[in-house]
Amino acid sequence: MANINEKSPGSVNVNIPNAVEETPGAMNVDIPDAVEEAPDPVNVDIPDAVEEAPDTVNVDIPDAVEEAPDAVNVDIPDAVEETLGAVNVDIPDAVEEASDAVNVDIPDAVEETLGAGNVGISDIVEENPSAVSVDIQSGCRVLHRVPMYMRKGMKQIYDPMVVSLGPYHHGLTTQLKLVEPLKDEILDMFCGSADRKSSLQRKVCKRIGEIRHFYDGADGKDDITLAEMMLRDACFLVCYMQGFCNKEEIIYARISQRLGMSGLLFMHRDMFILENQIPLWIIYLIHPDHHQSLLCEFLSYNVFGDVSMTDLPWESGVEQEPLHLLEAFHRTNLRHVGPTNKNHPPKKEKSTNKSQQPRGREGSSRTEWQRRNSPFRSVKKLQSKGIDFRQSSNCLTDIKFTHAQLQLPSFCFTSDSKVFFSNLIAFEMSPETNTNFGVTSYFNFMKTLIHKPKDVKVLREKGILYSRLAKDEEVVEMFESIDTYGYSNDDLLCGVKKSIEEHCNNKTRTWMAEFINTNFQSPWTAIALAAAIFLLCLTFLQTYFTIYPKK
């Protein structure tokens, strides 16, 4: 039995006696409507004696089962070898909030089933000539491709260069094909034995329907080929993450030896490309003991440059687990992480149509619309208005303005930042992601602040921007090259922009700062002012002693 939720303590069993050998009519097994909150798996066993059922065997699970938190399992025994009628398993539409999949195991002995077997998620029936239809829950999400209008002229941003993960880019270029033999070597090293390799393949095969749904069908590959490819890619990703975190130096050394340092650098970039993702549940499947700690350490290194993150942002259970590595990277960039998380878990963000739709003139005053869409001031101009800059935290949406002080999150720029965050923006704009457009809004806000290298210099001196690039001009160019398509979630930063505008329009707060900024841009100006004041004092003393000579 392949259960997704394996922690259910008990089961509800419905047994059909062995004496029923030749059922002349339909055999119905009804689970009553009163079963509204089944906490454990519901098992329906059809005995081995039912070998030649001439009619339909129906297993009905009623609509009242509305919140089944665990898997519903139906066992059809090996002895059912010549079922002449259709085997139907009906799972009602009312199961709307089931957190796990509904699994149906059809044993290998069912070799001559003449009717269609309809199940929730199919196993691989190697010798079954009849069609097996697969029904995936409507709530399952899909890894959508980057739209063509976003990809135009941006192939180097959205396509992998060295290694492909998943079917979207598998073997499309010569360079990607070169890594496939290395994947086979890593798979053998990871599994250690043929038995373990076969066991992992069977586990992946049992959920091949979910994989096809994740990749929107994954056309062109049969189930066995697709399952083998996903296992190979998942093992490669796990070994790379372990090597990156200094846990599997032997395997990591093999990758480095075969690809060289340039290959490793581009491979790291490929891990965060939207179309180059694999479901995280496959990693959990093949690496069950330490997958959470490995993912936590890998994300901490990539977001913060250290291992300061001790808990994954979604471990508290407030929000759903991420679908793939890029989504996990996205969640980590938009959360306050650190030792305080356990005592102060992040609040669940509200998702409303109002906050996630582009704003226009309709529904707001003209003044409000102009304020939301008017050009903003650069860092230097805000500084001239008496606004100071301070570091807030590591969460990209942690932007505040209080007491003439603008607090911005710390951010480190590397040569791969454009690839990482362009794919994060593409992820936010994909269907079914249900994000608050935090990354898109952050870059839109920062692009209004950073116009010239002088702006970057100020933020760098304040400890807000860290750059591994050679010049501040490169940081400006990178901000300009990351396309946000003019969209941001105004609800995130509307209050900050309003407070800054009110401060800048208040002359009583800004006149001294403007005076100092206008007259003391150069140190020579300050020296000249000091000299003038000194001469003025001497002139005053001279005049005083002339009028009142010392006796």
C-alpha cells in the first residue's frame, strides 16, 4: 500500500467474505455519509476468492467525507486476475481539503483486466494492455513555463547552461547532454546498490501521475523513462546540495573534476531557473532522514552567506510547503529568519484580489493615483532632504520609514543576481503561485532610489548593499536590467512612499538639511566657512578694542 500520510495510527476496515465467489449482480461497498472527519486511512479489502466477478465491483466513498486529512486506500488483491467488468473507484468531489493524495494500489497480478481501471493516481501497470486513466486533484499545482513575451531576448536568463533538471530542457543542447553520463555515475554512487536503486525507482513510479501533472503532461516520454530521469536528476541535485554544504566532498569532487570550476559556477546558476525545477517531494522521498536540514543549510548559504537560518520559514505549519527549490528560495528571501522565529512565527499573509491586481484610476482619487505612480526621488535627493538610511533586516519587504530614517533590507549583489531575481519575478507572475509580489515590489522600489553610482555608494557605506561586482556602475546597470514590467504590489510600500512624500514636502523639517546640502557639498566649503567665521571674530575683537581700548 502506497500511503502519502504514513503516520495514521489506525484504519477502518470493510471486509467482504471469501464465500462470495460468483456475484451475479453488482457488489457495492458503501461508506456512510456520517463519516465526516476520518482521521485515519479507510481501507476496503476485496478478498482473494472474488476471482471471476462477472459484474462491476463498486467502491463508493460518499460526498460527506469533506475533510479527510489522510489517504484513502483501496486494496485489490493479487488473486483478482480475470475481472470481466470494470473496476471503479469513485472519490467524491466533496473531498475538498484533503492535504494528501488519494492512493489506490493495483497489484501486479491484475494482468488480464478487460475493463478500464479508474484510480486517483496510477501505478505503472507494465503488462496491462487496457487503458488506465489518471485523475489528479484540481488543487495540484503546475510548473508553468516562462511566457514567450518575457523570454524574448532573455534566453541566457531563463535557460539552463550546464545541467538540466526535469523534462523541459532535457538534452536540448550539446552542453546539457554532456552532463547526462555524470548523472548516471552520481546516481550509482548515491544509491550504493542495485536493490536500493530499484526500490527508489518503484517509489517514483508510483507517483508518476503527479510528476506528469507537475510538468503539464511531460509529453514525449513514457512512464518508465520519465521516472528514471526524475530519480537521476533528484539524486544529482541532492548530491550537489550536500557538496555545496560540505557534507559529501567525494561526490562534489567528482562533479568538480568532470566539469571544472566554470561548470560548477554555471551549474549553481542553473539550480535557480524557473523551468529547471523538480518537485521537492522527490527529494524528500529519496533522502527522507535529513532533507529538511539539508535544504535549510543550502538556502541559508545562498540567501545570507552563512548558516544563521536554523528553521525553514514554513516548518511552523502556518503555510503550505514550497513546490520546488526556487519557491523555497523565494519564501526565504521574504521572511524574517533567525532564532526569534520559534517565539514569533511569521503571520500568514492575506491574499486578496484587490492587492494583487494592477491599480488604475478607477476606484481611487486622482491625487492618490498620481502619488502612487509619480517618479520617486533618488538616494542622494532624499539625503538632501534630511533623510538618513539604515539597515533593517534580511527580509526584502522589510522597508520602513520613521523619524526621517528610511530602513532598507541588506542585499548582496553577485554576478548571478540578475538570473536569480529575474526568475523569481517570473515565478511571481506565473499562474497559481499566490504570492504578494514581494520581490517584484522590492526591485521596483529600489530602481526608483538608485539612479547613479553615487546612490549605490551611499547604500554601500550604510551597510545596505553589498556587492561582489567591481564597480558601483555595474550595480546600477544590474538594477536597470532586471525587468519588473512596471508592476508592484502597492499595498506593501504605499505607506512608506506616502510618509517620505509628506516629509519631503514639509519645509520646516527639510530647510536645514537643504541648506547644508547646498552649501557644504565640498570639504573646502566647510574650511572656507570656518575661516570666514574666524576672520569675523577677529574683526569683532579689533573693533571692540578700538572703541574700548585696554587701560
